Amino acid sequence: MDIDALRRYCLQFPHTTENVQWGCDLCFKVDGKLFLVTPLEPAPVRLSFKCSPENFAELCERPGVRPAPYMARAQWVSLEQLNTLPDLELRDLIADSYRLVWERLPKKRQLELQGGGKPAAKKVKSAKTKSASEARKAKPARKARAKKAGK
């Protein structure tokens, strides 16, 4: 898979944007959250993406795959070459990366992006309505006043 094929594939995912950051890194994002990065100039790392904790451990044992610099703690891996993994497997891993990032978005934001209508209005407490914690705090005070009045 080359950079052009990678671009075409990544831009097929809903709500995906691309931009160049950090000088020469082509970044693919969903709602501003990275799911794949590839440098446009020669570099020791050719492609980095997020993966599940299980895939992270498994992939890091394979030749040409290593924990991504600065992002390994978030289960990102880096490939030394674009052909380190077979195209079909790489496409599946990229789709998983997109899905993992999408699922981390707040549900409200996912609905907004999917065009599921405007989000529901927040419920506003009236001044007279007390929360459960406020009611619990008020009980001891009422008991103390009742004791004083009874004595």
C-alpha cells in the first residue's frame, strides 16, 4: 500500500479529515482525534496507528513493528515500512484504529456527527428541587431542630 492508496482508504471512513502537522506528518482524524499518522518524507517510521491492547502486544512481537514513539502508552504501533504487513491485514487494523477512536467520542457527539438530530436539551433543576445529596445533608439539621424543640 502506498501513500495515495492509504489516503483513499482512510478518507472513506465517515467524518474523517486529513491535515499535515508537525512539519511533514499526514494525519487522519475523526472529530479532531488522531487514528493514523504517516510521514510524507523519509523517516524511520512509515505509519503509526492505534490498536487494541491485545493487538498491540501481538503486533509488537512481529518484525518491522514496534511501539509508536510517544504514543505506545495509548496502544499505538509503528511500522518501519508500508509493506510490513499484508494490505488486507493493514486495512483491517486501520479500520480498527478508526473504530477505537470513534468509540471513545462522547455518545452525544457521535449522534451529532451521524446527523441523529440535535442533542436533547439538558434538564435544568428548579430552585425548589433538591438533589438527593442535598436532602441527606438537610435531614440531620431537621432532627437537631426537632430535638431542641422537644426539650
